Amino acid sequence: MTEAVPGRDDAELPMYVISVAAELSGMHPQTLRQYDRLGLVSPGRAAGRGRRYSLRDIAVLREVQRLSHVEGVNLAGIKRILELEALVDDLRQRVLELAAELSRVSDVASRYESEMAASYQRRYLPVPVTTRSGALVVWAPSHRD
């Protein structure tokens, strides 16, 4: 039985032997072996080194079949398409991470700005400069702050 891995969803769990994966994808097991050798689909491996396919692997196999038979793309082209799609997925994830980080930093900066404004208002309140003698009052903050 395959154990769950933290951060991996059920679609990524390698659980189907090659014969079941071949049936689910509508391909011959030898085709799946060839696609593995070419790097189109890289299934997990069981303790005895047997291939174990996940639902995601099967979805990729179906997409390979569609691109090949319906779109007429050769295997080298399919491999490049799959690589670029994986890159796009990685970049989308990175954009989401950066957006979350930007939001967090923006919130911190906003709080800091608010605290600075409040601090400024507490420490440097304007003092009326009216004296009976009409003298100019000069005030300098202490350096203890």
C-alpha cells in the first residue's frame, strides 16, 4: 500500500500497476514503457521497481494520446508541450506566492506607516507660539526617544 506524502494530493498518489494504467488510458503497456523511457510520463516506482501510475499520470497519458492522434503532434513536440505546460504551472504558483508575499509586506508597511503617523502626532504636536513678550519659542526634541 502506498503511503500518503505531505503536500501531495490524491491525484499524485502512485497506485496503479502498468496493466491497469494502460487500460485506463486506452494504451498498450509497451506504449507506457516507451513513454516512460522518453520522459513523457514518469510514474512512481514500487519497492520492487515496478511502475506505479497516479491519476495525474493517466491524465497525462490521455493528453499525449490526444495530441498524437487528434492534433498530429510528434513525440518530441508532445514532450516540449508537456515541459512548457509544467513550466507555466510552476510560474503560476510562483506568481501566487509572490502576490501573497507582496500583500503581507504591504500590510506590514501599512501598519508601520500608521504607527509612524501616530507616533509623529504624539511626539510633535504643534505648540501655540504665543508668549506675552512676543518672543519666538524654539523647541528641540530630547535625544532620549
